[in-house]
Amino acid sequence: MKKNILIIPGDGIGQEVTTWGKKVLQKIGENYGHEFSFDEAIMGHTAIEATGNPLPDETLAKAKASDAILFGAIGHIKYDNDPSAKVRPEQGLLKIRKELGLYANLRPILLFDELLDASSLKPEILQGTDILFFRELTGDVYFGEKNRNEDNTFASDLMNYNRYEVERIARKAFDAARTRSKRLCSVDKANVLETSRLWREVVQEIAKEYPDVETEHMFIDNAAMQLVKNPKKFDVVLTANLFGDILTDEASQIAGSMGMLASASVGDGTGFFEPIHGSAHDIAGQNKANPLASILSAALMLDISFGLQEEAKAVTNAVAETLKAGWRTGDIANSSTETSKILGTQEMGEKVLEFIK
Ligand code: IPM
Ligand code: MG
């Protein structure tokens, strides 16, 4: 198979972790006889520094022309405490999501048994958890009209959804539920928000097309609580952009660390694969970041964009073997981990490569 992959390392630890996602793709290409070619582009703070624009036209053009994109992370501390900055790294990510029509963000909560004790939650609560989030990614309050009055005493962000936006993500989630345990939970705030009432109405309608899937509706506040109380209760979770953003950070603690969660953004065209973690400037450039989320994002690319299930499995198995052998990065180590087993980004990446069949 011939594929042209665009690497966008982005900011902070994005640079380091993406190196390993890419190396894993190269190794898979060699082992399975695929011709993967790579190009690179800038986005986020890195792109602002170089061009003044968080998503330069050249990056967007390369993205549109590629078969799949592996992205690292976005953001810089400089902007976090400067709410007045007009140009911000995150604008690059939001714009590329919109431009590529990436309306469905899949976030699997993949729990490796070896990491049961890396979570702050009790192992018996976690064991057996397997959740697949479908977060809507190009609508909601993220993309609604923003306003601030002249004397800075009022601001607003418009939360809004079109029926078709709910329909298309709902169908994707129901289709996935069919291939899993046939349970779907749609999360909203229909007791308060009009957008959520539309959301629920549409999901109820689509549910009729999937009588074999057991559908449940839950309010976001309750879902946030149930997720830590009894995560096993969830299988496919379907939710809006903002709720999904918050809920999946919470859910990352089930998997032990933000450094473990990969995501796939899909929709109209080229698929976009990225860890759910941020740029973590506090540890950037120190060989401390966990490369596994980027490596698992590469596995999602192989599976979802290229339909290479066996190759994807080879990657997740290699991650599982690495963990089984006791290797850890700092974020997934605990007090009982031997110091000699705690690796840097590079060493962890090399271990995974060794385990790829
Ligand atoms: C995510 C991130 C982004 C989001 C930020 C960086 C804009 O938190 O992908 O979850 O809010 O979508
Ligand atoms: Mg987030």
C-alpha cells in the first residue's frame, strides 16, 4: 500500500512524541511492505513564531493533499496567562479541524491491565473498562459567534448546533456501537440547554434506525460522576464538542495518564490523528514525555484511515508487550516501579520498536 503521511509536530512535547509515532509507522511500512512517504509542516505556536499565522496556507494545502496526518500537540504557556492575545496557537488546530471537515473525534479509553495501578482510581473499579468516545468536533460553542462589549464588561460565546451536525456524528457512533457491545450512551444537558434538546431529539430519531443498539441518554453532570464511579457501565459515548473535551480528559485517568490516550478525527476527507494531551511545556525538550499516545495514534491511523487492522494490532500489541515487560515513562510509573525501569521518551520509543513484529 502506498500512502503519503503528513507529520505536524506542533508545540512543546509534540515535537518529541511525534518522532516516535512516525518511527513506528516507518517500521510497520518496512515490515509489511507498505510504501509510506512522509512530509512535515508547522502549526500552532511554532507556526506563529515562523510566519505569524498558527495555520499557514502551506500547512493546510499539504494537509489536504495528504492521505493522513499525525499531529503532536498545540499551545504555549505564553498565551495561557494572556487572555488578550488575538493570535493564539489553538486557533490553528480549530481551523484545521474545520477546514478538513473533521466532525467526529474518536477517543478510545484503552486500558492496559499493566497500568491498573497507575490510575488514582481503584483497580477493581477500572478492570474491564473499554469506552469509545465520539466527540463532535466542528460545532458547538467552540465555533459559535464570539462577542465582547466595548467596555469589557460582557462577553458571550454562542452555543449552537445544526440538525445535520448531530445526525452525522450520531450515525458514526451508532455504527460503531453495532460492532462493539451494542450499547450507546448519549450525553447532553437537555434539562437546561436548547442545543441539547435538539441533540437528544435527533439522537432519539437516529436510534430508531438501530433497534439492535441499546440507547441511553444521560446528563453531562451525571455522566461525569458515573464515569469515575462505575466506568464499566459505558461502552460507546456520544457527546457534543465541549462536553466531550472535558469528559475525555476525565476519562484519561481511567487509562492511567493523559500520556496514554490517542485520538482519531475523521469526517469528510483526510483523517487526523493526535494524542489527547497538550504541549506540556514544563517537561518539553527534557526527554520525559510519554510517546505512547502518539504511537497509539499511529495505530489508529493504520486501522481507521488505511484499513490495516493487522498492522494496527501489531502496534498496540507492541505497546502492551513494552508495558508487560515493566517499562514505564514517569507519568505511568508508581511508587513500586523500579527506577531502572523508568525510561525517557526516546528509550520508551525504542522499546516499542523492538516489540513490533
Ligand atoms: C483537545 C484540546 C483542544 C480542544 C484545545 C487544545 C483547543 O483540549 O483536543 O482536547 O479543546 O479541543
Ligand atoms: Mg481537551
